Amino acid sequence: MAYFALSGITGCISPVTGITNGYDLMYNKDKITIYYKKDVIIDFINTYMVVVIFENYTQNFSFLTPTDRDAFYNSLPI
């Protein structure tokens, strides 16, 4: 199984990146069903998102720059 860690995602603002709670959130790449990019405005701030749908769970990864968003998006399996 291939996993990626939340702390390894550069520029992610939501969910909060890092190991602040003493543990790191891990996501299983093998469980990804589909993923796509989405641009939204939240509180008058452009937010660049990657929506990842795992088998039965949806996670939105939010970024302030399209560069960070695209780097994460390109790291996901095809």
C-alpha cells in the first residue's frame, strides 16, 4: 500500500499541515477513487483546492497558490 502524509503536502492550509497533535495524518493512495481540481473564493480569498474521493470518504485539500495545488495534484496516482 502507498501512503502519503499530510505533513508532506507543501502549502496546504486545510486540513492544517504538520504534526501538531503528536501524530501525522496518513492517506492511502490505493483507496483513491477519483480526484479533481476546484477553485473557490472563501472569505474574499482565492482558494485552490484538490478534492480527493477515497472509497467512502471525501477530503478537500486547500491551498493559497495554484503552484502548490498543482504540485500536490501531480503527485497523486493516475
